[in-house]
Amino acid sequence: MELEESGRKVLEVLVSHLCKVAPGKPETYLGYKFIHHALNLRYLGPTWGESLKNQGLGVLAGWTCKNKLPGITGIIINTDSYRPGKGYFNLFGKDEEDYSWWTDEVKKSKNFDWSPYIYEEFNLKPVDLSAPNREDVTISRIIRDSKLSVKVKTFNNCECQICGLALEMPAGKKYAEAHHIQPLGEPHGGPDVIENMICVCPNHHAMLDYGAIELVTENITSKNGHVISAQFIKYHNENVYWP
Ligand SMILES: [Zn+2]
């Protein structure tokens, strides 16, 4: 029943999007390319579908089939044809034209409780993370909310460590974002550790991402023992900050 990490990551993107999926309306489903971007995957070719198949989709689809779970991978479609690849139908032993079966699997996927198979942060309740449920930002925000980013925000009471602002949201919630000071992934290769993270307001997040500001240790507020390592601040100032 264990789901390999690559498959779990794809599943998390799908589950976090399920609330917006309308069964039988493929325009509400997700493209292969979209999943690549959501997970920061490399395009391995020869098509977006094949590339994703080798980076978690194949694992996830095989796992759902083997364990007789709903065929949730059917919400990933080719955005030219608005259909899943043939492989989806073949895997489950279905005819490639069997749209009613496909729609049924999507319906079942929406009603199924996936929470035992994914990390809790990716559950269907992103609002609990203090984020407003704005359609266009939901996906990227949920993905960014790893356990560590929740922690860095909690430590700092959702207050920007640069300007002190905590955005007030409905129902008394506060909103902030977690930023990796030495960015993750190519070409920076920063580590996913709390010492490399800072809790910021959306304005300061954008300014850090675009290298518009320098980080000055003395001006950064830290709460509850959250310590940012000097090496990452140095990295930002030397490699990301663009005076
Ligand atoms: Zn700020």
C-alpha cells in the first residue's frame, strides 16, 4: 500500500486541486505541463506526458490500479485533446473511448479520502494554513507549505521578519509566506532547512525573489528561537541581490 515519494508528490498536487475539478468537464482538469511546473520537475521528454510518467505519474497510476483505488490520474490530461493519455485507459483495462468510466473515476476520486496517503498540509483544507482560498494562487501556495514553512510562520506569528506586517485575513487568521533565502533547486541549490528560511509578507517575498533588497541581519526580527544562518544571508546578498 506504500506509495513511493515521486508518486506521492504528484498525488498531493492532484488532491490539492480536487476541489476545483468538475467531473466530466476536462477544462477543470490539470495539464501534464502544469504538474511539471507545480512540482518543479525537469522536462525529460519526449512529451510532457511521457516526462511526467517517469517522474511520479507512472508510480501513482500503478499504485491506484494495484490497490483498487479511484483512478485519480485521470484528472491529468493532454491540454490539446483534453483527454488523459492512452496509458491511463490501458492500465485499468478500459477502452480508450470509455468516457463514462473515466468520468466515474474522477467522481470517485473527488469523494475519496486521500489523507492517509499524503502529508497533512496537502489536505483539502488549505485555508487552515491561514491562506485565503484564492483560485489562482491555491496550488502554488499549498505546495510551498511544507512542514517547515508552516513552522517558520508559526515561530514568527505570521509577522514579516523584515517589516513586521502580518496580513489580517477573515476569521481572525493571519497570512504570511515562507521564503528560502538561498533558493531551492537549480542553479542555487539551497537546502530545505529552517535556518535557510524567513517568514515574510508578500511584498517582501517578491522583493527577495527578485533580488530587489539586501538582507541586513540586524534588521531581521526573529522570534521563538528561529535562527537564520549567516551563510544564507551572505548567499542572498552576493548571488540573489541585484543592486
Ligand atoms: Zn514585509
